[in-house]
Amino acid sequence: MNRSQIIRIISLTVIIAISNCSSYSFAQSTFDEYKRQVEEKFNNFKNSKKKEFEEYRNKVNQEFAEFMRMRWDMHEAQPPVPAPTIPEPPKPIVADPEDTPEDDILPFEEVINIPDVPEPPTPLLPIPEPYIPEIDINPNLPDTPIIQAPSRPIKDGVAFEFYGNTYRIPLKKSLIPSLQTTDENSVADAWQLLSAEVTVDVIQEIINLRDRLYLPDWGYFKLTEKLAGAACPHDHNVAKLLQMFLLTQSGYKVRLGRKSDSLVILMPSKETIYDYSYVAKNDINYYVIDSSKGKGSIYIFDKEFPREQFFSMAINYQPHISVNPAEARIFSIDYPEKIYLDVAVNKNLIDFYNDYPKSCHWNLYANASLSQDVKDQLYPELEKTIEGKRSPEAANIILHFVQKAFQYKTDQEQFGIERSLFADETFYYPYSDCEDRAILYSVLVRELLGLDVVLVHYPQHIATAVAFNEPITGDYFEIDGRKFTVCDPTYINANIGMAVTQFKSTPAEIIKLKK
């Protein structure tokens, strides 16, 4: 190759390179213009939708306030219903070590199915979904999704404590109205001011916080209570009105009441809530969520708000409560397998559960599972112990662990009242009774072995029954064509398949649990 040929090749290469650079610059410029147009159209769409939402919200709240000016109806509050006492043996029943399971079918009289758990309600003003408009531009350019800016720490607004952590919501205290009296017109005027000052962004921010913390409905009630209390630390009535406002805008069914000169929030519920006074109305109990426990007259503003939905007491997911480890406790057994565990429970979660309304719906407690903190401490050791074992043998090991690793006392002895324990609480409090152990055992078997479990409720006792995937000899229930073998976590020394003799002829109530 001569010199002229080499020069010609080099020149051609340079020309091609320059051409490619020019093409790249043109493509990049076109791409930037496309991105700008998409972002501009999206922002215009979002702002127009937000304006529509604001106008709709103002109209709804204006109409709501006008109804609020009408005279509120007077009702007599009924005294709280205490959680019913379940007669329990003062000491756990001990099985004869020589006893062996018998293959007997046991009677039952009722099956309680898994209750429907509603999704969280839809707020009045959801932020519009991301929208990418169609743009007639070079189809060969790469896709450019809209990337939302990362959320930034909120510097201004109301800071409040919630079970061990501090959160902040962009709500300006200076914009919260005062309330001189609690008559209908004063409350309606304050409601109108709130609807003008508490923006869509504020509502969305607290709903986002609810979702980030995986809070159940009751947890959201407490979240809004803490926020409103911090926003109005010296005015109980304005705090209650603000909480009522936040809940209605979030889609929850609540009512506002006036007891003497104090505003209260009433939570209508299809479920029984113990230890709160209530007003019975249209076959629904409206529970007065207030420190007052007695009877008395309450004036209630009873008006439906758009999209309102009943609260559910169910816990679908473990709430992400800030971790504050309590002092670790030791749980150990030597038979049938040696198990030795240190477990430290989150004290903040215990406080959260301690504030939870008491219930005799044991499926609520069993379906709540265990916190991830406790699972991380508990499950590796249990999984190591049952590794390689058939499910009946593994279930038997877990059964003896729950029977013998915990000290027994009735609720009356330990607390002076009737209360069931969430599974985490059984590792925190020094004692547990039959329903607490049945709840814990049901969680462990479902999650470690993947087997279906039901709770078995006798008039004076609660046990469990497990659907094994292989033939098992022992006392059992025939439920929906499946064999559920009795496993009793409070019948000390009993193996799977052994029911307490005195209950074998008593028809039981069967309570189904989620898988």
C-alpha cells in the first residue's frame, strides 16, 4: 500500500468519524427535546388533575360543613363491654407419659371461616397515576420513562412521636384554626378552614407514611391521633376535629360527637371492640374512642362522607415499628429435642399491641404472625432442629417446645383481666395461657411446615388441629373432607393426636386461619 492510499484511508476514516459524531449530536439533541416535551406534558397533566381534585374536594367539604351546621342528634352512650372471661384451668393439664394417640373422630358444632379482610380505603383525593402522553417523534429513539425525584426530608411541618420514632408531616401549625366553642356552627367554620389549609399533599404524605410502616387500620387511627395531638398540643377539641378531618379524607368511616363540651371521635365497627363505650345505631355499634368509660349523652354528627369504609381490626402485615429490643429471655427444652433460644422482643411493638383493642376473635391474633425481628432469632434454630424430619415428627418437636418452654398462668392471674396475646407478646410476658399457646403454635406450624391449622375452641379450653399430608393416628376432626389432627400446646407431655380426655366428647368450635 503506497503513501497516497494510506492518506486516502485515513481521510475517509476521519470523515466517517465526524459524520458519526454529527449524527450522535443530532440524535442526542432530538432525544433531549423529546424528554423535555414529555416532562412538560406530564407536569401540565398532573397540575390540571391536582386542580380538579382540589376543586372537587373543596365542594365535598363545603357541603359536608353545611350539614355540620344542622343540629346534631342526641344519643345515650352505653357503658363499655368488658372482654368476656374464659374459664380456664388454674394449671395446665398434664398427660400420662404412657398414653398413646387413639384414632378417634371428634365432634364439632360450628366452623368459623376466615373473615374477609378489606384493603385500606381509597382516599378522597388520590394523587394521579403517572401518565406519559403520546408524542409524535422519532420512534427509533430509546424509551424515556419519567423518573420521579427522590423524596427529600421534610424540614417544615409537625413532628410527632410514634412508637419510638419521630416523623414529620408538612402540616403548618399556623394554618390550623382555633375553636372557641363546640357548637355546630363553630365546628363547621373550623372544618371549612381545615379543608382550605390541609392540602392534598398533606393527606397523601400521611397515607404514604401509613403504607411505609405497614400499619393496619387501627395503627392508622393511632398515627393520625399522634399527629393531631402534636399539631394541637393545647387544644383537645381542635386535635379531635383535625384527626376526624384526616380520617375522612383518607377514606375511613368515622363520626364526630360532642360529649359535654368535648369533641370525641366515634368509630363504627362491625366487629366487637371491648372496653370502649358505644352508641348503638342502625344495628351498628359506634365506639367512642375516648378515655371516658361511662354512660352519658352524646350529640353526634351523622353524615356519610364520600368513599368512607369501615375500619378493620385485622392485621394483614406486621407493622414496621421502630426497634427497641427488650431484655432477652431464654426459652429452652430438652425433650424430644434440645432447643435453647435467646429471644429479645421489640418493646415498641409490645407498646403498640398493648394499645390494640382487646378481642376474642383469636384468628385476629393468629393471622398477625410474628415480627421479623423475632423470626430472625427464632426460626433458624427451630429450622435446624426439625431439618430432615417428616412433618409429623417436626410438628411434635414444635408442640413440645410450646408446651414446655413457657410458664403458665391464666389471664386473670397475670393481668387481672381477660386478654389474648399476639405471638410476639408470648415471648415478652412471663406467662401465657392456652389461647396464647394455640395462637403461637398455629403460627409456627403454618410458617415452618407449610401446613393448614385451625383453632379448636372448647367452652373452657383452646387447642389446635393440623392437616398433615400423610396418614396420622390420633384424635382428629373431619373438616371439609380433610383430616385435622389434634395438637394441644397446653396438654403437657401430649404428642400430636392426643386430645384432653375430658373434652373429647364436647363439641368444639372450629376457627379457620389463613394459610
